[in-house]
Amino acid sequence: MKKVLIFGVTGQDGIYLSKFLLKKGYEVHGVRRRKSLSNSFRVDYINSTIFKKKKFFLHFGDVTNSLSVLNLIKKIKPKEIYNLAAQSYVADSFNIPKLTTNADALGTLRILESIIKINKRIKFYQAGSSEMFGKVVEIPQTEKTPFYPRSPYGVAKVYSHWITVNYRETYKIFACNGILFNHESPFRGENFVTKKIIKALCKIKFKKQKKLFLGNLYSKRDWGHAEDYVQAMWKMLQNKYPDDFVICTGKQYSIKEFINLVLKELKIPIKWKGKGIKEKGYTNNKCIIECSKKNLRPTEVDTIIGDYSKARKILKWRPKHDIKSIIRDMIDFEIKNI
Ligand code: NAP
Ligand code: F7E
């Protein structure tokens, strides 16, 4: 039985990847951080579902601690390592740039160093991001598009990308970078815009919340479903040779377009009035959406849209969910919770 080790197992992608690999018959080892409280609905989900019965093991550890990383890899002896661990909230990375860099950049180096010390045959997946393209220099973005990150998060991911390439070339290890565009699901963290919008609008529909405060309504994102994207991660490590791949849908929507799609699905009528930060959304003359400067970023990624031709050709990967099925999946989850 193949053993895998996932750093960042308690995150959105960690959950989908674990489920996917368990189904494939892998023994899955996941690393979680020690917290004063058992922490989130995601850990509760892990503890209360199939993970109990199958070959799934949780270990405490932290990618900001070299010894913790080294000892875990030594003890578990995985065949594949997925590095999903990160401070992944872009907006926060402006306030905590050192912590973000330590986890998102140096964390990757710590894993790579451990691999070359312990066993160079371990395959490695690095969770890269479309945030590396930042202020995009070409449209759509491919594996060849130069990076221009716009946040400490993006900069840290660029470091991780290149150190992974460098270790692959220097030590001939099987290390891959996924350059993943935004992907969402019911397990998305609550700060991210899709989850924030869907959760709030569902509550507004059931009169459990009055208003939703957002920031920039006009940035554009290429949104996919996490369930599809974790399959691409695994496919990268099963390829004949290590390489880097853009994973996206090739379709783009603004935040406002996304909101309108959610409202349509929830059958909430909307009228938009005003411009810029003063733009507001009204339903039956009641304001339910407002913008606040608090939610703007010092530097923004205005537009992002990828081209997954390489992944389609080499990995035979393509997204199965479209924007509507992502929204439906997320709404169903919220409504069940309400
Ligand atoms: P997420 O929900 O924020 O999960 C991040 C995971 O990393 C959590 O399990 C978190 O643990 C863990 N973590 C944070 N700091 C750590 C540390 N110092 N040591 C060990 N674990 C740590 O992110 P996601 O959406 O699943 O994304 C997975 C990876 O893909 C991340 O690296 C992210 O940057 C990258 N990515 C995501 C997207 C996307 O759209 N989702 C797109 C491109 C790339 P806690 O639960 O304890 O916080
Ligand atoms: O923001 C705008 C915001 O925080 C999307 C991470 O997974 O994907 C994610 O990064 C857009 C931005 O995701 C609010 O300004 C407006 O333009 O959902 P987000 P992100 O920053 O794109 C990449 C690929 C990653 O790698 C990251 O880890 O939405 N926006 N109003 C808002 N965003 C938030 N969060 N909250 C608002 O109120």
C-alpha cells in the first residue's frame, strides 16, 4: 500500500485530497498544527467521517519547524508528499508577511531539504498559485507566463515555485509545481470571497443576517472546484516525469457577476445603485450588500484567467464542475447548516 504525507491536511484541499487518495487505496498521513482548541468544522469533519474507518492518520507538526518536518518524513516514510500547508489568505499576508514567508516559502524548502536527506525517491507536490502571476503580463496565463506577484503571499509562492524547480534540477528529484487558480467548495475557509458571499446571502435569505460587506466588486477570478483540482495534483505525481502545470477552468467572472449568479440561484431579486466603494445592492428597497474600504487590499490582482492546455494534453485533466455547479454545491451545504 502506497503511503502519502499531506502537509496542510486540515485545509480545504487537504480534505478533498485525503478523500480522493483513500478511495484510490492509499494510506494517508496528514499533518495538523497543535491548537488550543480542536479548531474547526473541517477537523470535526475529518474526525467524524470515513477517515475513522480507513487508513488515515493525523500527526501534529508545523512547516515552520525544520525538525518537525524532518522527523515526520523519517517516521512515516511516505512515497509521495503533498505540500498544501500555507497561510493562504492573501489579504492577511500584508499584515503578517514574515509569518506568511516562513510557512509559504521556507516551509517548502524545509520539506525539500528533508527529502534529499532522507530519500531522494520521494515524489513531491508543491501547491503553487495563480497569485504568482499577480499583475498579469499576458492573457491567458500559462506555465510560460512570467510572474509578477502583488502580495507577500504571492512573493512567497514564487520562492516556493523556483526552489522546487531548483531542487528538481540540482538533485534530480521528482518534484512538481501545480499552478492552481482559485478553487472553491463547501470546505473553503470563511474569509475567502466565494464562501463569504454564499454564507451571508443564504443567511440573508433565511433572515439570519441583514447585510453583507465586501470590498472590490470588479476584480475577476477563474474559479474551479477543489474536488477537480486535487485530482490534478495526484496526476502530476503519476506522470512519467516531473513538471509544472497550470490548473484552471479558462473562464472568468467578476465578484459582482459571481454575486449575481448566487442571488439568481437563491431567487433573491437585486438592484445595484451607486459606483465604486459607494455601490450597494438592494432587494425590495432594502440594502443587503455594501462595500467597505476595510475589505480593499493595498495592491490587487485585478484579473486572472488561465489556460490548462498543457494539463489537458499531458495529464488528460479537465475540470468537471462549472461555476453554477460550484455555487450549487456551496449553497446546498450552507442551507443544510442553517
Ligand atoms: P487552506 O484551506 O487555507 O489550508 C491551508 C492548510 O495549511 C491548513 O490545513 C492550515 O492549517 C495549514 N497550515 C498553515 N500554516 C501551517 C504551518 N505553519 N504548518 C503546517 N500547516 C500549516 O488552503 P487551501 O485552499 O486548502 O489551499 C491549499 C494550498 O494550496 C495552500 O498552500 C494554498 O496557498 C494553495 N493554493 C490554494 C488555492 C485556492 O484557491 N484554494 C489556489 C492556489 C494555491 P490550520 O487548519 O491549522 O490553519
Ligand atoms: O479574493 C475580492 C478580493 O480572498 C478574491 C486564495 O486561495 O486564490 C485565493 O486568493 C477577490 C479579490 O481569494 C472581498 O479583493 C472583494 O480580488 O477569495 P479571495 P484570492 O485573493 O484570489 C489564490 C489563487 C490563492 O492562492 C489564495 O491562497 O475578491 N474581494 N471583497 C474580497 N475578498 C475577500 N476575501 N473578502 C471580501 O470581502
